[in-house]
Amino acid sequence: MVLQILFIALTAFAVYWFSKNAGKIRRNILLGRDIDRSDRSSERWMTMVKVAFGQTKMAARPVPFIFHFLIYAGFIIINLEVLEIIIDGAFGTHRVFAPLLGGLYNFLIGSFEFLALGVWLACVIFFARRNIVKLKRFSGTEMTAWPKSDANYILITEILLMSAFLIMNAADFKLQQLNISHYIQAGAFPISGLLVNLLPSDAHGLELIERSCWWFHILGILAFLNYVPYSKHFHIFLAFPNTYFSNLEAKGRFTNMTSVTNEVKAMLDPSFVPDASVAPGRFGAKDVQDLTWKQLMDAYTCTECGRCTSVCPANQTGKLLSPRKIMMDTRDRLTEVGLNIDKNGKDATDDKALLDNYISREELWACTSCNACTEACPVNIDPLSIIVDMRRYLVMEESAAPSSLNAMQTNIETNGAPWKFSPSDRANWTQSN
Amino acid sequence: MDFKVPTMAEMMAKGEQPDILFWVGCAGSFDERAQKITKDIAKILNHVGLKYAILGTEESCTGDPAKRAGNEFLFQMQAMSNIEVLNAYEIKKIVTACPHCFNTLKNEYPELGGHYEVIHHTELIQDLINQGKLAASNGESFKGKRITYHDPCYLGRANGVYEAPREVLAQLDSELVELKRCKSNGLCCGAGGAQMFKEPENGTKDINVERVEEALSVNPDIIASSCPFCMTMLSDGVKHFEKENTVQVLDIAEITAKANGLS
């Protein structure tokens, strides 16, 4: 009874704490400017089904695709059993679904075991890719101690959780064979059945192992749930809304700033009355609040896989720019802004900004806007739009473009071409051979 | 040019309306190398007897480089004055010589009041081939030549045009050798995002050198592309490796014009 109460209290607390932190992330995301992504809902559902559920963009790299899919499928399917664990934990039952599901139950438990082994193997391989093979994609200036540890903590936790799950089943299986009354004959143990010889034979010891693993498994899951909001691993939730709210336009289409349209129209036509619903605000983005909520959601969705950076032409030729860093900086700055709000109220400000304190001008000016990063991202994150919005701030608020770009702009203004040619010579090519 | 390239103003004066407006672009108008591509596109249009016109001195920068650099004001100023000209001439269809003009006119002008059917010259050429109006005949033979194609970002990834240029090349009996990074994985030439107009930021290598190194690794006779900025970057890269005497950098339009004996 004490254990049941403890279990219920811990679960309730874990869910409460998670909701609280998830709520803060939601609040932080909504600090962003508004952008309308409520259109074309069927196309959006399709994108989410394909990109998030089907993980189609992962397939570009087959090895991680297969193992990642295994972890993803394992995570979702094995979590069906968490429902049973929660009921068992709260009511003191054991394998409560077994009598209800009969043969299907055995099939399910058997399948979970194969998945658990798959997840275990995949995590070991991923761990090795990061720490032994040392894939280039997982290094870089932004991959400091914390992001590296974050990835490893997740993998180690999953390896331990899956180990506990299989050892628990092995102990359970052995207890069933000993006909201990609490351990009803249920389940199929194709993998853990191979482990029984490693376990002691006395019922007491087995029960201790079974219970320890059971508690480790469920407490591990609850702890993991509460780790995720602090981690890059939050993508397991946000990948779905983030792909739903994807940019569905051609990648080459940059937004036309409505605030600018109003000013330009007013300049060209003095009788023009601007749309009053557009708040004047800052041109472009200096800090995270100047970005849209979708760009901020992108930042929390990023799992730092580095596919963007590994295809970025600037990064691949040694420039400072790394699209992954753009996303990580945006999230880190947003987290900082959020903590400041928690501490000092919703109007709290500090003397920092995303620009300069996190992202340098050199990074922004290295971008070729080639869209390789957006193409590569498995969850449709758009680092390019952040770069462009920050360039807009630099150019329109600070007039701080590199001097050669200022010359280009002056040429367009005066000659209608980015180079210093007379507009009257534009058709001269028709006169020569 | 041994034929007259009509302007919209002249057409209007004669009370005529062209089927298609040829948007030349700033590089195509002023850059010496790109002018050759422009002329070949005009020759192709003239050869197939398409009713076309250019804006001539009424054309102005689409505003693309200003927009990519972050100057939305300048972009929209350019866009709105261009739209005014285009709408005054009641333009319905535009072919561009440059993927950057193509992208801007096609994707960014509609919201500002400019609604046109916009195609890139590789799409037009492919269309003309499909209609039987253009063949690969009466000109230079590309049979057996190794041609590799560099996808311009603003044609490929930005707008999904991957097949048109390849289908044009497929007409030539040449050997199309794909680069390791091609189509949606294509590597930028280094000129996009207004980089064309500035020095690159500090790094270990220039992007065009990286790209041309990759292209040279497939031992091509010709590196083909379809963007005047890519043309500059790739040509410079080929010169960097001192291969300009053995490897040609050509636009799809130039290859088409040569194959048809037009240039």
C-alpha cells in the first residue's frame, strides 16, 4: 500500500513538473511575433505524416535512418506497456492486461522484447558513432561539453531502460517457472528468456531483481520525461507540430515584410492608407522576440543532429557560420529570456540580445541562402529565415552591411543594377555580335 | 546581332503583344560573359520564331540581391516599380535568363501585385524540344562528350527545377555525368545570398574552388550550368585549377545554341 501511494505520488509529481516546464516552453515560443500558418490544413497534415511520422527526410542517410526508426518505433510501441505499468503500480496488480488480452498479450510482450533489443543495439551503435568513431557531424564549435553530454545521457539512459526492461522480464519469466503465485503465467520472452541463466534461482532474489528493474524502468521513464524539456531531446514532441507548421512555399520565396510594403506604398502613393493592423515594430530581428513563434519553435525542435551544418557550403569551407549553431543560439537565448521572465516578471529585460551576444555578424554574412540546410533538416527547421531576418535588422536598422554590399545597394538605387553601369546601356548587347 | 531584338515599347507602338517577355537580368545585360548567354537565348527565341520582346532600358534589377542582403525597402521599391512597368504592358508570361530573377519574379512579386507565368530559360528550351521546335541538329556535335551539370540553388532547391536542364542535355548524345552533390544535394557555387557582390568571409577555402574541385573530379569536357552567377564562380574556379583550356564552362542555352548551329 505504501508503495502504491508512493508510486501514485511520484507519477503525479512527474507529470505536474513536466507540464509546468512544457508550459514554460510554450510561453517562450509565444514570445515570438505572429505568423499565419493556419492555412492549407490537409497539406499540413500530409507533411506531418510524411516528415514526422514517416521520417522520410531521415532516409537520405540510410544507416542512421534505420537505427533511428528502430528507436522511434520502440519508444512509441514499448510505451504502450507503460500504461500497464502505471495501472499495476497504482493498484498493486501484476500484468493486469494479461488476462484481458490472452494470446495477444503474449504476442505484444514478445514483440516489445524484439523492439527493446533493437533499441538497445541502436543506442549502443549511436553511442559508438559519437564517442568511438567520432563522426565529424557531431563536432563543431557549437558542440561544447553540454550538447555532447546531453546526447550521451540520452543514449545511456535508453540503454539502461531497455536493459532493465529485459532483465525485469527475465526475472518475471523465471518466477513464473517457479510458480510463484503473484507472477501469473503470461507473456512471451524470446529475448529475456535467453538471460534467465544469468539470474539467481531463489525466488527471493528474483523478486528483488524483478521489483528493482520494474521501479528503475518506471522511475527512469518519469525522470527522462522531466529531463527532456531541458534537452535537445524535446524533438520527440515538437517534431510533430513543427512539421505541421512547416513553410509550404517554394524554398526560394522569402517573406515580403508587410511593414515595409506599407512604407513603400506610402512613398510611391501619398494617398495610400496603410493597414493599421500591422504594428510598426523593429525591422528584422535583433533578439528572439523579433523572430516569429515558428522560428522559436524551430529552435526548441532542433535535436542538434548537424545535417544542416554538414551540407552548409559556408561551413564546409571553413567559415564561422553553422546553421545548427544558429538554432542552438536561438534556443539558448530564448531560454535565458524565459528565465529572466520567471525571475523578474513578464516585462523583464536584460542588456543582451541574440545578435552579437550569441550570433556574430560574420556568421550572418557568410550565408549564401542556398537552402541546403532547410533541405537537409529532418524536421523542417528553417535556419535561413533567421539569418535573413537578422540581416534585415543589420541593414535596415543599423545600416551595418559590409561596405561592398552597400555599394551594390547604391548601384541598384541609382542605376537599377547591382553594378556601376548606366541604365541607358542595358540593351547594348543587342547591338553587338 | 544579325537580327533585331524587339523591345516592348516598339511592340506597343506597333500595337502588338508578344507571347513571352524575355527578362534579361542585370548580369545578362552588363556582364560580358553573361551577355553571350543572353545573345544565345535571343538567337534561340528568334530561331524558333517565338513572338518575344525585351524591356530594354525599361528593365531594372528585380531587387533580388538587395532582398537577400536584407534590404527589404530597396527590394520592394524595385519590385513595385518593375511591377508597374510589367502590368502597364499587360505582361502574362516571362522567361528569365537568371534563376535569381526567376525566383523573385515567380515567388515574391505576386504578393506585391505582379502575377505572371514565369519560367526559366532551361524550361523554355525543354518545352521547345518537346514541341519539336528545337532539335540538336545542324550544329556542333556533343556526341560522347562528358558533361556534368551544376544545379543553381535558386533553380534547383529553391524551385524544384532539376529535370529540364538535364533533359536538354539528354538530347545531345553526350554523356551526362552527375556530381556527387547534385540535384537537391547540390553544393552552392558560392554566389547566392548577395555573396556575388562581396568578398567571402574568412575561411579555409572558397566555395567555388570546393565546387569546381568536385566537378573536375569527374573529368568533364564541359561543366554546364544555367545561372550567370554560377557561370562566374565556376569559370573562376576552373581558372584557379588552370583548366580553362581543357574544360569549358557553358550555359544550357549556349550548348543548345551550339548544337543547333546558332552561335
